[in-house]
Amino acid sequence: VYFVPDPAIRTSVANLQQPANLGGEFAGMFRATITVDAMSDFLRQIALSNPGTTPFVLYGRDQVLAHPLMAAGHPLLSAEHRLPTLDELGDPYLAELWKGPPETFDDTDMEVRAVKLGRDDGRVILTREIRGYASAPLIIGVEVPIESVEKPVWDLLRAGLAGLAVLFVAIVIAWIVGRLIVRPVTSMAREV
């Protein structure tokens, strides 16, 4: 990652290089270059199409490579300060990302953290580390409101309780109907 000071660009740029081989011989180099602003704008579009979520990409554990808040640039970027830190970005949940212990899923390298600020419901932050694309590991992640994670669980619980209530009512009705049928049949059996 490097900074381009040209007034027309004035942002940080990320590079990815991969050698190309043909028949086991070096044939050239593939290079992809993208500005931090362009990556951040792409993440902003994802966030707009998924309300409540905030995707991000970290460069190492303390620098932000892409975030919807950086889509229009970031005022602190310079040749000496190529990427903002978690605290400088302006996302309070991301600033608290590494404060708590993570939960992991089975054998995956995905981590989950719950971040709460004050009295709010908080956010669930899912992260995954990817190595081999840059000198520092890239950490891709997304912030999701805790309520949107809990809502399906509560909906399922409510549906289960409603199902149990319907089952109980059906059993009571079946018992009453059964009693109403058994009485006349019992009295007819006594008369015969």
C-alpha cells in the first residue's frame, strides 16, 4: 500500500502482483492496482444494499484498508500515514474490535465478536484473516446489529411456542369431542 500525492488522486493505493508462468518459464507479471477510495465505495454499495451491515477490510490488525466511511477519501491520509487506524476511522464499533475475546466456528478461521457501547444493543463483528495477498494479513469482516442476529432466533422461539399452544388446544378439543362421542355410544351399548 502506498500513497499517491498527486492532487487529482491524493489517496492510498493497493497493489497485487502475481508472476505468470508459461510452460514452467517466467512469462511476465500480472499487476492489479486499486485505490482505497474505490474499494471503500464498493463496500459502501454493499452496505447500502444490505441495510444495517458495515463491511470492511483491515490491513493487519490496526489499519483500515477499506470501509464505507472512506468512500469519499480520508483526510488523514498522507505519504507518512497511508491508512487510518481503527481509532481514527470514526467507526466506534470497529475501534473496539480487538477488546474482547473472539468466538470461533468449528474448524474455520472465522471469528465472531460482540461489541457493545454503553446502553445500545451493540454489533456482532465477523472477521476472517487472509494471508498471501499483501505484506500484512488482510482481515475481511462485517458488522451486523445484534438485533438482526437475535431476531431469527426469537422468531423461531415464538413460532415453536405458538405451535405448542396450537397442539395443546387441539388435544383439549380432541378430548372434549372424544368425550361427547363416547357418552352416546356407551349409553347405546348399555341398552343392547
